[in-house]
Amino acid sequence: MKLNKEMNRRNFLKVSAAGGTGLMIGFSWLSGCTPSPEMSVPKSWTDINAYIKVADNGLVTIFSPNPEIGQNIKTAMPLIVAEELDVDWKKVIVEQADLNTIKYDRQVAGGSQSIRASWEGLRKAGATARHMLRQAAAEQWKVDLDQVGTENGELVNLKTGKKIGFGEVAVAAASLPMPEEVPLKDPKDFKLIGTAVKNVDGPKIIKGEPLFGIDYQREGQVIAMLIHAPAFGMKLKSYDAEEAKGMPGIEDVFVVNTALEKPNWSDVNAFNDLIVVTGATTWQVMKAKKTINAEWESTSPLENSEDHYNRLYNAVEREEGNVLRKDGNPYEMIRKAAKVIEKTYTAPFLAHNTMEPMNFFAHVTADKAELAGPIQTPESLRSTVMEALGMSEEQVTIEMTRMGGGFGRRLYGNFGLEAALISKKAGKPVKLVYTREDDMTQGTYRPAYRVKYTATLDENNNLTSFSAKAAGIPGSPLFANRFPAGTVDNYQGIAVNVPSNISTGAWRAPRSNFIAGAEQSFIDEIAEAAGKDPIDLRLELFDRAINNPVGENNDYEADRYAGVLKLVREKAKWDQPMPGVSRGVAAYFCHNSYVAQIVDVVQKDGKPVIQKVWCAADCGIVINKEGAINQIEGGIIDGIGHAMYSQLTFKDGKPEQENFHQYDLIRNPQAPEIEVFFVDNGIHPTGLGEPSLPPVMGAVANALYKATGTRYYNQPFTIAKQADVILAG
């Protein structure tokens, strides 16, 4: 198999040359592992390429280039390399790579695409290293290459049974030319992939060792904190910081402006004029912030949640919108219909609320900028810092730390740019730290949404048309070519964008995080109107898409969609009576994966309780089963919590929720039991960090309807007071 874009020959050779002597092959993902006690400390390491280093004692270091935000990529990616290398996992050490666009492609944590984008390249990195080690052993033993095998980090003479460790031939292997093609393992021969492997950073996290950006320390650094405008649509007019400057530990108070002439897509920032306080400790700086008197002035309208609601309402009910897809004539079907079902669903703005506070380290001097911290898009941040400081790529380095959550918030690197500009002005190393209030009021929220669905049934209760008109502040959540497109002759999807000065950004499973729940709730309403079982109706529609699809641009595979529904139906025993249990179902496709869920609700003290979630996922080959289950469970719990509790509202441009006493999140004791099942189809891996979140919102709404008789149209469900609901726990 030839090397493709993920690891082409030119980059491989470039990396090998850059690595110095030794064997170093291109994918490094295993930081956090520690050698087992029986392994001696290596005296020397040999680079095979950008990803693999082999020690003289047989230890193997695999570098992980992608940011780790809790999705366990730092374990999964090295597993792929180690599988093809055929090394004992106990002999592997994982290290986090820094940003290096010469050595690595797509150093991004976003879109649930890390494994999918790197699958082939990672496998080839491990397989190429294994081939070169075998070749070196063959030359040493003076045998043909096909007489040399590998087993758990050792080379085996298949004729004599003699074994030597990888480390004994690593130097010789590094001097060999890279092969044009290397065979990859048949998935049936995998030893590591598909097993359950613990997080490589787990022991360090448990012991509180420094891994995260908030832990980062540099001699001589000062702490910096910001004050931004209190409302969207305002900017700084003047400020008085005399009292703050005289407080203990405070070094300085000044203003920085972060506006860019040519911003990147990731440079989302509603507030460019920032008051900065620097000092010795976080507590001293926080106290000084409170004494600063600032005057602000309006630059654009100060928006309110009531206005947002009205604008979304008008967008869906009155504005024309952009017709993204139209099959047949849905309007004509309304005139002819035996039944018309029309419902509207809404969702508010949401904050990201990462567990680790937003932070970044920077040390900027006249000729270089060193940055370190939790960032999902390090390459974009480097580009932004280069423009702001007038530096070249070689002058700006970014060290990636582990992140205590990202969820899309750390795609946007304004906090890294702020740290760099503050360090430049302060003339010393700086660690910028946000308070929770700073973060929750800064922006880059999940947009607010509204969608209106209309469907028609004929006299035989067959679905004859389906229309969706979806609006968002600022962008529509509609995916016009997803289900149920392709399943009904008359279909229409209309999008409406509603402008705002409130800054928004990607939030876990962008757009899908709302539209999936709304769509799947509406499908249940159609099923009820048609007198059909909700799963039967969905499977009926998928049969149409499989056997006689409408249109050619349907961006899902209906057989895989149906497959997860059938699997979760079987595992949850959907067709068997379960007295005292109310059940809701949902299924959704996003990030190249398919997920179906059944939610069980029971009564406790006269109130409905979300007791259990059954989940079936088709994400192709599962790399690390434990990590995969953790991702699915996390997405489900996240989705339930935000659907039930969370919202951001605005008054005169100011967020009314600034911390967790006002903004509710699900708590650990409230998490339901979750059981996960995977479709074993052997296809290449697809996304997993996000796909389990969107459908659970619909499954919860459908289950609660069965339990209470009340339909749930507006998130969050509990604040909307549509029913008195408690979670498990």
C-alpha cells in the first residue's frame, strides 16, 4: 500500500533527516505511559521517524501529535501505531508532540475526525517501522526478509526460532531506505485494536501531576487577568486603576487591543479592548480587578432574549429563507393531506463551560514567542500570533498541554493571542487565567435555534411530505440532505440566518446538537399521528431510502442507519412489555457515524426519572473499546444535562448567567445507567466524540412524553416548566 497524504514519502524522508541518526517513523502518540518495572532505563534512543523512537532496551516511544481534550486520542492514536509495529503495549511510552506542521498533518481536535483522518497514515507509520526493523534483522542474520517475523517488540527468525529486541537493530534500520509499499495487517489479526486499554495519562491525573495548561509554570512568570465589556455591543471608554496598582502583589494595569487586520476563522472575539491586571498570584489579581472603575460605551444595539425569541419566530414564520433542497411539491401535499402535523422546537444559547478554566502561557521577546496551553487548533493560533506580532513561523512555538475539556470552546484561540500580547507589553512571561465569569460572559456560545416542521399523511397514514424551516442566531442548524431527505417524495429544507452581535462558535456536535433532538421528537409525533410504532416508522422510511431513494444527494447510508436502530431495538427488548417503564427512541447520523438510543423513564415519588439509556453505535472499527464507551457515555450525559437544564439569556446585551449558581449542569449522581453496543462491520473508523450527544435529546423528550403526556418543544425542558422532572440519583 502506497503512502498517501497523511504520510507521503517526501514528508517521511524530511522527518527522518530532521530526526538525526536513528530510526524515527512519523506518528508519536503515547505520552503518559511509564516503563514497566522490569524494563531497564535506556542508554540511547533511535529515531525511526516523526512518530516512533526505539530505545536500545526495546522501549518504544510513540508521539501523539493531536491535542488531547479528554477524548482519549492520546491513547487511541498510539494504539494504532503500536498495532502495526507489533510491539508489546507495556513497552510503549507516549509523549505529546508540539505543533510541527513539517512532521505532522492536521494537528486539530475538532469534528470528531482525528482517527478517521489519520487511520491509514498511522497504520503505515507502524507498518513501515516494522518492515525496516525486519529488514535490518534479515541482513544481520543473512536470511530472506520473509524469514523474519515480529512478536511483541521482538524480531523472530522463523527458521531457527532465535529472537532479538527491536532496540538491537534500530540503528541499522534507521539507515535503510524507506519502502515504497508496506503490507498492513488484516483486521482479523489485530491484537491491540478493539481491546480495552486504560488512558495513558490516567495515573498522572489521579496523582495530580502537572499535565494541563493551568498547571504550566515558568520561572519569572506573572499572572494576568482580563476585564472585558460587561455587555455585547459595548467597548471601553475610560478606566481608573490607581487603587488596583497600589495593592499587594500587583505589578501593572494596562489595556491591550486584540483586533486583527486579517482574522482567521478561529479568531472569534466579541471584545477587543481589554483591561489587563498583572500580579504575583491569581488571588491578588482577582482582588485587584474588583477595584477597577471602568466606563463603557455602546457601539451597537444591546440585545435581549425576548428580542432573540421574536426574531427567531419571525424568521421561521414570516421570512422567506434560503431553500437548500426541494423534492416534489410539499405545499401541494398540504392541500391534499388527510392529516397535517406541524410543530415548532426551540433551544437557547449555551456556554461551553470547560472544567479547566481558560488559560494560556506566553513569553514574547524581540525575536521569538513561546506559547503553551490548552488549544484545539494550535496551527491557527500560531498563524494569528504571527500576524499580531509580525513574526515568522520559525519564531513562534506552541507547546500543547492536556485540556480539561474543549467541546469546541478551545477551537477559538483568542485567549492564546491575548496572552501573547500581554507578555509583549509586560516584557516577561505571563500566564493568562480566566475566571468562570470571564469565560461565561465572553461569548463563542452555542447559537440559539428555532425550527418549524410540517408533515402530511394520506388516508392510509403514509408520509407524503416533510418540510423543515430552521433559523439560528446567527446561522441555521439545518442539514438539508440528511434524513428524512431521500425517504419521502415531497421534501423541503429552508434555512434562515439571523444576525447578532453576540459571538457564537462550534459547540459539541455543531448544529446537530439541536436539530437532531427536534427532528427525532417530530418523527415520533408523525408516528403517533399515523398509529405506528416509532421504530417501525423509521425503518419504513429507511427501507424507502435503501430500495428507492428520492434524490441523489442524500449524505447518509440508510442501511447503516437502520442497522443501529435494529440493534438497539434488540438489545433493549423494545418489543417486550415493560410495566412501569416509559420509553423513547431516537437515531441520528453525524460526524460520519450512526447512533441510535432508547431512553427508559420510570416514576419515583410521583415524578419521572431518567433511569437508563441504551445506545447502539456504528463508528466502524473501534480502536480502544474502553475509550470509545467513555466517549459515548460522556456525550449522552452531556446531552441529557443540557437538554434538561442549561440556558444563557440576555438583558441589555449582558448574559444573565455568569456562574454555576445561575447556569445548571448535570451532576454526577444524576447520570443514568448507560449500556453501549457497537456494530461490528469492519469499516474504517469514523467519528465518536460527538455523535452520541445529539440524538439523546430527542430520545429523552420522547420518553418524557410517554411518562407525562406532555410534549417537550423548548429546551431546557425543566426551566420551560412543561413537567416536573428529576434525573436519576
